[in-house]
Amino acid sequence: MRSILLSLNSLSISTLMLGFALSGCQDRRVGAERTETAEVQIPRTEGHTDRHADRPADLGPSEEQEVEPHAHFYSPFALRMRTPGLPFSVISFKDVGMSIPEEDRAFVYEGIAEGLAHALTHAGEGPMSSEVQHRLAVADPNNHLHCEGAHIYVDLWRETEGWGYSLWSGCGEDDEFAHRAVTASVEHVRLASLEPLTRDIADRLRDAVRTGCFTRNC
């Protein structure tokens, strides 16, 4: 009788331990399924579609800061016009050859947008009020697949002794209504070094508004 009781106790203990082991395996299996089916929330970025598919910034590329010579970069800074009655409501910018190191682009792009907003408001005749807006989606090339109406596109590049720019009212070749070079010191650029560029752009925009000419042939 005693041997039978010992056998039953051993069987009960073995059964209990087997139950714990199976329970642990089931818990881990459920946990793994929960991890695999867990839903990941990815924030969405608001898109924007348009044409141009207080420290100094050293714009001279060094050996450690190589700049791709023909790369195009879209500025995330744009102007939203506030003055009523204008034939355009947005001004955006594309770097088509400014040769700016990546770590300095945001500083320069913001300086150009702020400088143009100031020049349109305070310099020359016929002030035009605007607001500088920053939208990361504008810097994404995938958001530049076609032209928008009431939109001025500014292409920017580096000249031998300054900056160059062109102004566009659309996608076609005839939509380029300004193509100019501006003398400025670009070796070590501060905000003041961008002033000749933004002032000249503002003057050309005023001329276009005054004459109603936003194409190459008019």
C-alpha cells in the first residue's frame, strides 16, 4: 500500500510540473503573436505640390564637406502673400547649384525667405506684405510633380562673384520672366551677404506686378 501511495504522489507531482511547463509555453506563444500583430502608428506628413520639380555659414565646400555639384534641393521655407489683389499668393525656392554644405542649408534658406519678405515690405515702392512659412513636406522632391497657379518659383545658384536666380510663373520655358546674376561676397555668408540677392528679387517682382508681365515674351 505504501508503495502505491508513493507512486501516486510521484505521478501527481509530475503532472503538476508538466502543467506549469505547458502553461509557460502557451504564455510565451501568445506573447509572440501579440508582438507580431501589434499595429505601429506612423505619423503622416502633410504634402505640398508645386513646380520646382545669427551664425555665419561657410559656403565653401571643404574636403570634409563635399557638395554634389548638380544636386537640387527644395527649401522648406516659403512666402505666403498677405497683400490682396496680387496675381500670386505663394513664393517658393529651389537650390539648383548654390553649393551649400548640408549643415548650413537651413540657415541660408531661411535667411533668403526672411530677407525677401523684408525687402518686399520695406524696400522700394508698392510694399507687398507676406508671411514666411516653414513646412518640411515642401523639401521633399516627391511633392514637386506639377505646377500650381498663383505661384512664383525662384531658382537659385552660385555665380563666380555672387548669386544667380531666375523667376518662374509656371513650368514652361516661356514662364521664366527673370534670369539675373547679383554681385555679392559668398566666401563667408552672413544674412547681410544675402541682402543684394533678396533685394534684387523683390525689385523684379515689383516690376512684374507693375507691368503685368510674368512670362519671357511680354
